[in-house]
Amino acid sequence: MAKLINLKIFPRFFQSSSAGGILLLFCVAISLAIANTGLADDFNNFLNTQLGFESESIHLRYPILLWINDGLMAIFFLLVGLEIKREIVEGELSSLRQASLPVLAAIGGVMVPAGIYAMFNAGTPTGSGWGIPMATDIAFALGILSLLGNKVPPGLKIFLAALAIVDDLMAILVIAIFYSSELHLSYLGYAGAVFALQLIFNRIGVKNIFCYIIPGIFMWYFIHHSGIHATIAGVLTAITLPTNEEEYDSPLEKLEHFLTRPVNFIIMPIFAIANTNITFEAGMVEGLATTMGLGIVLGLFLGKPAGIFLMSFIAVKSRVSQLPLQANWWHVLGLGLLGGIGFTMSIFIALLSFSDSAHQTEAKFAVLVASLLSGIAGYLLLKMRSGKHIVTAVPPHV
């Protein structure tokens, strides 16, 4: 009997709504442990191992870490994009007042943190890092929210996913304009042509999923070589997948169901292990008290929730937007705190902002501390202020 009970534990765990978040945190712990032991150098060498194919006309040979962050995460963004499009067509974002809230909240969540950082660092050598606290790590933010299961309204997950995608799109735009050394417009043109083809397929009623996925792979290649973060190809492809309001599964819903488990239990854990690989070094703690450290920590931990909450409050009170079903202002504040989990995207911008390793190391540690504080505070607030909610809509799968 004991063996039968033990065998049932694993299926129940992987079917629970919080399983993905728990696994994600477990992988974070593993990655931090590896990065601060004798295995660190071997692990970094592995992540920097080149894989792929390269010729005079095709360039697809990159480190494993880049394949994870630009390749696998494009699939994650595809899944999140599919969810959001489904909600726009038939769910939580189906009205303009509902759909406008995450967009406006994301704008507030970008402007206030950047302003806080600039206030501390204006006229200093670290002033160029103003983009660091702007970003939200959508993967980790959704992972923490998933730990709460059905204790929060289902619309909150869609709200956070849409907010984080808009946030990431703005971060990608900022990187392209202010932090990229070169932007290749020809590749952007090729990507635009592929996107147009996908829209045409949608318009003429093509239902075959591969007619969207295969062009999406080419679009990923073109966007990557344009100098813009390639994960946006996943979102753009998701936009073109056809869906409907009928009871039978549309191509979008079929692909969404197919991707859910691989993303939650393979892609996300790999992402966590590869990107939490931060080795603690001397001087990191002292760096938190510098203008750069304060700008990052306060920008993410205070600026993010303040900007998201204030912009949401103004939008709702002015009747431009409305809160998700069953949500209240405590939920919005909790999501704002989760928006302060900048992590990988913030670290990426930090590496682009500073050329010297000392500033990069201090910035990475400040981002890690701010993300940790934001994740814990957001989780605890949402847990304390939320009860059991009956899921009345189609539950999100990410």
C-alpha cells in the first residue's frame, strides 16, 4: 500500500497548479549551489560550449546559454502569447477596458523604476544603467504566482502575463534604441515579410499549425540577426495563430495544450538552472549601498509596484480600464511586487550598460537581491490577501 501511495505522489504533483513554480525554485537553488562550489567553472564552460551550424550564408552556431535564452525562451513566449490571444478573443481581455489595464500598468512599471534609478545616478559613471530596473522577468514572475494555485483569481495570471509581455517588449525596444551597437534593418524587413505571410495564412483560413510554426522559425532567425532579442518572434507567431469562440479546439488551443507541459517541466527548469548561475564575490554586499545598487534595488522593489499600482489606479478610477474578475487592489499591489522580479532581463541590460566587470558584478547582485525581495513580498502579500477562488474561466496553462 505504501508503494502505491508513493507512486501516486508524482502524478499528483505534476498535475497541481503550483508544480511548475516549485520545480522552478528547486532549480534556482541547484544553480546557485553549483555556481558557488568547485563545479562553477565546469558549468560555465558547458554553458559556453558552441553548438549549431555555420557557413558563409547561415550563422547558427552559438553557446548553449544563448540557445536557452533566445531559442527555448522563444517557445515560452509563444505559449504565453497563445494564452493572451485566447483571452483577448474569448476571456479576461476580451473588452478594451480589460485589455488596456496591463498595457497602462506596464507603462507605469517602466517609467517609475527608470526615474528612481536616474535620480540616484544622474551625472555619475553608472548613469547609463537606467534601463536595468525597467524589466520584469516574466518566467520567474509567473512561476512565483503559480505557487499560489487557485488562491488567486484566474484573471490575475493573464493580467501579469500581459503586463510582463508589454514590459518585455518595451525593454526590447529600449535595448534596440539605446543599448544596441548596430541594428540590421534588412533582417527586420525579412522578419516583417514572414510575419505578413503568417497574417495572410490566418486571413485566408489556413488551419495547419505548421504553416505558422515553420515561418515562425525563419522569423526567429531574422529577428535574432537584426540585433533585437529573438524571443519576440514567439509572441508575433502566437498573434497569427487562428482561434475561435466555439467549443471545439482551434489550432491555437491545440498548440497551447501541446506546449504546456514541456514548457512548465522542461524549458522553465532549464532556463532557471542556466540563468541563476551567479557566483557570490567579495564586494557584492557593499555594492548595494552605492548609487547604482540603491537605484536598482529601490527601482525594482519599490518603483515597480508603485508604478504598476498608481497607473492601474488612475486607469480604473478614470473608467479607462477595469480590474480582472474577482481581483482587488491588494492583488494589484501583489502583482506589482512580482513585477519587481527583474532577474535575467535586468541582468542582460546590466551587461550591456557597463563595460567593466566590477560594475557588472555589483549590478547582478543588486538585481538578484531586489528580485528575491520582490518575489517573497509579492508571494506573501497575495497569499495573505487571497482565499480560495472558484475557477470560472478557462484556466491558464503556463
